[in-house]
Amino acid sequence: LMPPAPSLGLDMSPPKEGMPSATASPPMIEAEPFDSSAFTSEVVREEYDVLRRDHRQLIKMGEAYGDFDPLGKLAFLDQVEKIEERWDIFFGRLGLLGQLSPEYRQQSSDFLDSMGLTGQQFRKLLRRAHDLMRKDAEAERK
């Protein structure tokens, strides 16, 4: 089997010197996202633990994504959107309270910079990938 031909207009030339490359290892994000003051409330700590657990379970479930039927794929993508929204709310709330770690912010920024992306561009790329996955699942239903 041969891999499919690249899309028309896709530049397959190697990246120019100094340009970010998907093949280069991006810097790791090792900092904790929140400072310790964020978890003085049992309610916040519990919400964080539940969110992390649900996210891990969704990632584990996604390992079998290729085996899902079309409706299962759509349901999975719905769950991905819900977990992203929950993270956005959690990060937003702790950000407003000044409890996001400066080291985490810097490492996240460095990570995205290494790929030539801003946070907004990353979100747009992720949204596009999910939209394509949804479109493919819809096409399988027909």
C-alpha cells in the first residue's frame, strides 16, 4: 500500500533554517499549571481531581477511536469539546484569581513558539482537526 499523495498546494520541502519544525523536539512543559494557593479550597481541589480523572479516561478511550462506529466517533468528539470547555472554565477562573503559575505560562508559550504557533492559532488548528474528524465520521454514516 502506498500512502496517499499530499494535498495540492502542500509544501513538502524541508523547513528553512531557523524555522520551527514539527520534527524538532519542542521544549517540555514541566511546571505545574497552578500555584499551591489554588488548592486551599477542598472544592477546588476536588474539581481539579475530577477534571484530571475525566480527561485521563477520555484519553484512554480515545486510544480506540479508530474502532468506534461513526456515532461513537461523534459522541467521543462531543466529550472532547466538553472536557476542553471544563478546562477553559477552570483555567479562566484560577487565572482571574492570579493562581496560574508564571513558569507554566512561560513554558506553554515556549512550547507553542517552538512550533510557530500562538495560543489562538493552536486553538484554531485544534478546532479544524476536530471539525475534520467530525466530517469524516459524518461521511462514514452515509
